[in-house]
Amino acid sequence: MAYYQSTDILKEFQLKGSFKVEYAPYVADHTAAVWVDVGMCDDPSIVETIEFLDGNASNAAKADINTGAAKQTLAIAFNPWAYDVTNDMFLRGGLDTLVTSADAAEAGITEVYTGGLTEITPFMIRFTNRRIDKVTADDLTQYTGTDYTGLTAGDAIYRDVSVIGFKCTPTAGTNLTGKRDDDTDAAMRFPKTFEGLEDTTRVAGKQLSVTTRNIVPIV
């Protein structure tokens, strides 16, 4: 019989499955944002990169002034299943112009023009992982607000973890790649990639992103 070095002591902090992906216009208070769901997508990911201060004299060890982080960024990606005009234009940061037909016979036809604009408007992106779980003794110790009144160990809950990038911009243009007509998975995907930058208008230490953990009672 194997001897295991540890046990499942941090199960409240485990994640399972994928993410719900949403976007919102930039607002200083992210809790007041109005989020839009991008719908079904594949392979959502957020990867942080830290660029470190570096460099030292040839005759000495690295100086303290060059110890620390120079910059933090996020690489965000996901592949939506839907080529939705509203979502696509927003996630391109305002580079496009939408024209909707006013002709009575062609009402509802839309055209999206692009090219010639240079300013990109940053926006926020949120990934949320939700899984069904049960209240633990540790939860009862941590979550003591009025939203959790009446919870007892063993009650059914959603366990939510969300990550918000505050200042996101696209890093690639439109990618329309067809598939075989007889492919067993014939649905096209539309890859999106973004960079999340530090928002220097925010307080230092809170400029790149926020990760929020919460439990939601299932009633």
C-alpha cells in the first residue's frame, strides 16, 4: 500500500473545469461593471508575466536597486464559438464601424468596416470558475457576513473564483480559419488574444488584476 505524503487539506481552493468569459467597459470600480458573456468558448487562459529588474556591475554582486519587479502583464486568450458582431467589435477595442441597413427590404443586414482608426480603447475581461460543492467547517469560519447567515456544514453551495484584468487590449486581428465540411467537429472557432497592462491610475499593488473567491448558497 502506498504511503501518501499529504492529504486533501485545501479542497476549498481547488478549481475544476473551465471558465465563464465576460467583458465590460473600463470603470474605476470593477464591482460596478456591467458584464457581457461571450458564450461558448474553448481554452480560456490567463497567464501572468513578471519582468524582473536585472543588471549588475562586472566587479560586484547584483545591486539592491536592481532587485524586484519591473513590470507585470497578463496574456489572455480564448476561442469563442460565435462570430458575434457586438462582441467582436468591442473586443477589438473600437477599431471598427458598424453600418446597419436602413432599406426596408434589407432591414437587419449589418456591415462591419475596419481600417484607418488608430486609437484602441482598453476594457476589462473577467474569467469565472464555478463548481458545486458543500460548506466545510473552514467556510463557516471564513464567511461570516449576512449573506451567509444560516449556512451550516454540508449545505450545497457554488464555489466561485473570478479573475479580472483591469486594462486589456487585443494583441491580434481577426482570424477566420475554415474547417473541413465533413469534419466531425465542423464548428469554427474564432481565436482572441489580449494583453492586460498595469493601470497606473489605480493604487500601487492593485493595478493589474483582482482575484476574488466567494461561496454562493444554492437555494
